[in-house]
Amino acid sequence: MTQCHDFACALPAQTTAQPATKNAAHCAAPSADQAASTTALPAAAPTVPTIDFFHDVVCGWCYVMSPRLRQVASELGLRVRQRSFVLQASRAEMVATFGSMEQAKHTILGHWEACARHDDAQRIDIEGMRRETFEYPSGMAGALACQAAQILGGDEAHWDLFDAIQHAHMSAHRNIADADVLLDIATRTGFERNAFARCMESAEALNLVQQDRALAQRMGLHAIPTLVAPGLPPLQTQSVAALRERLRGLVG
């Protein structure tokens, strides 16, 4: 299994935008360029090929894939555009998918076991999460936080916060459905807490999440992580070597 498919996780295949200040005084609406990027996949700049990274903060395979993509994108000089693709956006959707919240946690931690076997740094604390008493979260609150980071700081800030939220979820087994937990993470990442809170709760952040989900649906995507790159089929979890080989042609 190499991805989460409507939260059924499938073994790994063997085969930048300039940010605004993180301490913005308020939650500004997305720029025209940001708004356009959520409804279509514009052509990449000739000298900076662009990859769209569709992800969900609660996805273990995304946690495995993100540092690999960072390494390869840095090596090849690729821009990575962040896309929030929440598979279950609410408690009700979790129950509809799994039957109950208890079964959701049991099933998903089984997926974590597969992810942990393939995590390069062995960061995933399955037993720590199993001991926690809070319900396993959907990815919606984390996606709103990531889009607040997008609005305030662009793709790099979005990616940094995404990784920090995933670490809190999968390594520190914190409850990332809790707004205070997300604000703590955002503050440690460099955002001003009150400004970030306003942005996370804004209609702009929700609209960006909804637009990314709609884009994934129009593209026929059903799994995360998914990378969409010019001239390539959608890519799921890959080793660093395989990912490098697949993406090298973008800069050739």
C-alpha cells in the first residue's frame, strides 16, 4: 500500500512561491494568483517546474512522502504547490466511512503500522496514539490551519506547518482537531497567534480547502498522497531514488 484511498491505505512502489510575512496583522484574502491556482493547474514557469502535492494532515503515507519530496524538489529545483485533500472532513464522514469512531481509530492505526515499516526516520508512535483517549481526528481542522499558513505565508509556510502538524499527530500523538493545539503548533512555527487564529477561522481558509478538494475531485483523484506533475501520471508514495528518477525529466 502506498497511499490512503478514502482512508484505505494502500507498500511503497519500487520501481516556490515567495512567502509573505508570517506575522501579518490580519487574515488577508488570497491574492488573484492564489485564487486562480485553486481552480486550475496553471502552466509552470519555464525555469521552475511545478508539482502539486495533494495531502491530508492525518495521512501516514503523506508523513512518509513529504520529506522525500522535499529532498528531491530541493535537488532538482522544483516548486511544490500545496493542496489540501481531506478525505473525511467531519466526524459524521468518519462514522460513515468506518462505522464508528472506535473502529476508525482501530483501522487507521493498522494503516500506521504499514507506514511505520516504510518511514525512513522511524518517527511514527503507534502505541502512543493508541493510548490517547480523544477520538481520532478528521483532517479538516488541520487543513484549515494549513490554508491559513498559505494565505499568510505562501506555499513554503503551508508546507512547513503541514509537516509540523503531521509531526504533532503521528510522532507526538497530540489532538490536532483541537484549535488550541493547532495554534500552539502555528506559534512555534513562527506565526503570531491571534492573527493566525483569525485566519484559520476565516471564510478564505475554508474556501481554499473546498476549492482544493473540488479540484482533486475534478481531476479524478481518490488517494493521498498524490503528486501531479506536467507530463506525468499521478504519483503516489515513492522511494527517494524512484521519485528522483520520475521527476528528473521535468528539468531535463
